[in-house]
Amino acid sequence: MPPLAHSRRTQFWRHTGRDRTGFGSHVTRDLFDIDLAKDKYTEVVDKLKSEWRIVSAPLSSLPLDHFFQMAIEKMLPFEERGIGFQDAVILFSAIEDLKRFSGESGILLSNDKVFCEDRTRDLIASFLVDLKVFKSVDDFLVILKSNLDDYLRQEWDEDERIAAAELYRQKDAIEKFIRESINQEPRLLAQYVPDEDIVVTRVELQDVTAVFVPQPPLSENRTEQQPVRIAAAIRCLIRVNFPKPIIHKILRPPQSLVIPIELEVDAIRAERRYIISEYIRATPPYEPDV
């Protein structure tokens, strides 16, 4: 992850947090400390980066003159008005980092349409690196699966369908795990509820929106009781209570949220089904537009 990309995510969170909590008034400034909330958000992100073994790529070594010249000439990723300095630094940081690993391929995930422009792709190709740009992980998996033989793709799709069915079967256990995870670490809801003094009283699994399992081995290479890590995107209704009064013994009313959750579990691949052996992680993803 280019460090500037992480910095931009933090700024998105900070600004949207101000908008959502009304930090323009003196009342809300007295109730909430946006700087403390930012520190807690950063702490959660750093912990997740460590847990997922995500490292920051070094910033591009290109001089500022190079980027200014690109802006003057309106070269992508700079836009018509010369806007796009952060995008340019992110792109060139990713390119330079990939060049350190000769012969390796990389993917850049971004919803920013400027990265998907043909001219941007041509710019990447001019550096002789295999860096593909996708809007989301789902888009990348579609392309990955499309390059597999039909029977391999069908087996993979079937494995993911079976994994999703097991998640629905374990609805009660998943809801309990999510409730306990958030109550143990309330900062996980920091982007939705800017208050650490919360108690999650109810979690309801509403939908399993996506499931990912590693590409399954060929049938002849499969073994009994094969361990598998399942990752899933789910949506949950979460009921939050605020046990501490905010001012003059006035309690905030309970709040109900419908939010996405990233879930990871370990499972055993048995005959035509998965059996969950351990719940690993349940965290809301970062969403700059919430």
C-alpha cells in the first residue's frame, strides 16, 4: 500500500466524521474529540495492517519537478485543471515498488476512474511492469476466474457456494462472535459511532454478499479434513447502546446500524460441505463515504 493512499484514507475518514457528527457547533465540540477519534482510528488501522501483513511501499523517488511537468502537460493521472498530485504519487510509488520484484505481477485496486483510463494504462506499460488496475477485488476475481478452464472455475464457484451455505447455517454463532468482538474492541465502530463507550446488544446477520475461498486443488489431489481459510463480506444489523450519560445524566438513545462486516474463519473441507473450526476476525471495512 503506498503511504499516501493510507494518508488519503485517513483524511477522508476525518472529514466525513466531522460532517456526520456536526463538528461545526460548539455543543458537539464539547461532546466529541475528533483528534482523539482520529488517533483511535489510526491505532485500529495499524493493528489491522500488522494482522494482515500489509506493508507500505516507499514513496516515489521521482523529483517534484517531474510531477510539476506532468501537471503542466496535463498528463494522466493529472486532470485538465492540473488536479491529481496524490494520484500521481500513488501510481508511481506502486510502479517503482513493483519494479523491485523483477518478473512479478501486481494489481492496483482503486475506484478512481483516472487509473482506468487507457492513457494511464499506456503510461504503466511504458515502465515495463505488469501492473493491472481493478476497481475492486471482485472485479479482479472475475478476471482471474475467467482465465481458468471451465471445470476448474465451476469447482471454485461451487466451493464458494458451499462455504456461503455454511455461514448461513452458523448464523447464531457468527452473530455472537461479532457482538463479542466489537464489545471487546469498540474502536472497530469508530467510523460509524464516534464514541468508545458503547455496548453492542444485538447483531443480526442479514446477508452474505460475497465469499472467497482459495482456489481448490484438483479433485484427485483433495484430502479429507482439508483446512481452508474462508473470507466473506456480510451485512449485519447492529444495535448499539450508550451506557454513560453525555451531559446532565442524559443518555443517548440506542442506535441501530446496518453495516458491512469482513469476516474470516478457519474451516475444514469435508464431503460437500465446510465445517467451521475457528472464528478469526470480524471487522467493518473502511468506507470513506459513510
